[in-house]
Amino acid sequence: MHQSAADTLPVDAPPVDTPPAPAARPAAAPVALSPSRAGDFMTCPLLYRLRVIDKLPEPPSAAATRGTVVHAVLERLFDAPAGQRTPEAARALLRPEWARLLGKRPELAGLFPQDADGAELARWLAEAEQLLDGWFRLEDPNRLEPAERELYVETELDSGLRLRGYVDRVDVAPTGEVRIVDYKTGKAPSRDYEGKAMFQMKFYALVLWRLRGVVPRRLQLVYLGGGGAVVSYDPDLADLRAVERKLLALWAAIQRALETGDWPATPNRLCDWCAHQALCPAYGGTPPPYPLEVPTASGAGDR
């Protein structure tokens, strides 16, 4: 799945310079809610506003980009038949997937601005190889036949709130039991922060239940960094209904913020990696002027 703010701490260095804020633009009312943007609002309402309402650009991150490439390799590897899904085959996909991503997003070349001999890119790819090798220690892809890979899901709750996102992998047992799997390229969080990542998984379980009428049997987080770890949770219907209530309350809070213009900054452990420090009051900055009129969409969340 695409990485999100619910991931563990990035491993790249905090940004040194933040570009000046662009001129204020008309606010855009959010239209759907994803796990990443829900996580943004719960972490820091101002961050949500700058990303979703103001749509301010953020410089690319080497760690996040590496995660995107590794996710693409893990998805593509299952194109090969069982028996050919080897660590060597995975490593062989790295450079082509990097080239594919670079073709779509040429600005990513700026990640390695002074790398004439390619040494920096080689180190970056070697770190990605280590993550892939870690995955093979945790799972055997030759014994897996995913029902879905990089699955886009979207549903609308009875309230009108739309939920959407991408699921890395869906496994379905011969008995019909469903397992949702998400790859994380960071290291496993402490128990104090584990719930944040699992909330993301419960979000997807809620969406799949609404779409298919089946409560997933297992939610599985596969952490590739820091030695690797697999964290599992078996949800029940009460869990999913609780997540739905939480999302409805979250959406109501977003609606209030849209109406009042109150998007408080909430300093937290991710601030050192935030691209918008220069605009944050907690760091002496000033956010762009908030538009006086914010068009509201009837019933939904995040763009």
C-alpha cells in the first residue's frame, strides 16, 4: 500500500530548508477520507489543512520514495509463477521499478542532485535490497497466491461519508477467510504506537466489510525494517463498528474546522520530518491566510 503518515518514523534526515509558501489559493473542500489523511488530522489538524485544503507541495523524501519502489517490487514479483519468486528475482526488479517511477515523476531525480558517479543511488538501492531480503525472512511468496494486489477500495457509509484507499495485498483462504496485508518499510513501532498503524488496517477492514459483507479474519502488518516483524490482529464486527463511529466523529471535527477555520498545530514526534515547519506557529511560522468562504461537499472527506 502507499505509505502514509501512519507509518513509522522516516529514516531520512529531517528537512533543512523549507521552500517559501506559495500564494494562498481558494480552499478545496475534501471529498473522501483515506487512512493517511485521517492519520494527518489526528496527528495535527494544521498538517491536514496544508495537505488537503491548501494542497501545498512537499519535497520528495528518499525514504518514502524507496518505500514506493519496494512496494512496487513486492506487487510485481507475484507476476512470476510460484518457484520463481526468489530474492534474486526481487532484486532484479528494483532498477526497472525505479526507472518506471522516475518516468512518471521526473522530479524524483532531485533526490540525488550531486551523484555523478551513481554511488548515492547505488547505496539507496542497496538499502531497498535489504528491505526486500528482510521480507523473504518473514514470508515465503512461493506459498502465497494473493487474491488482490494494490487493490483500490472505496465505499460510502450510510451517513454519506466516502472512504477510500489502497490495500497492499488481500489473501483469501480456500475456506473463504480473508486476510488483509500491509507492507511497512519502517521498523515495527513500540506498543505505544502500534495502535496507530492497526487503525489503518481496521479502516480497510471496514471498507471491505461494507463492500463484500465479510469481516476480514486477520489484519497483518509486515514490517521490513529494523530486523523485520509481523504484527497481526483478528478483528470482529464490534471493532469495525467502533472504527466507523470514530471516523464519523473525525469527519464531524473536520467539518467544524472547515467552517471555523480553526486548524491548530499539534507538536509531536513527527515534526522534525514535516515539510511545513516554516509555516507552523509552533516553530514561529505563519500559515497561509485561510479563505473566508470554504465550499463544503455534502457528505464526504479527503481529496
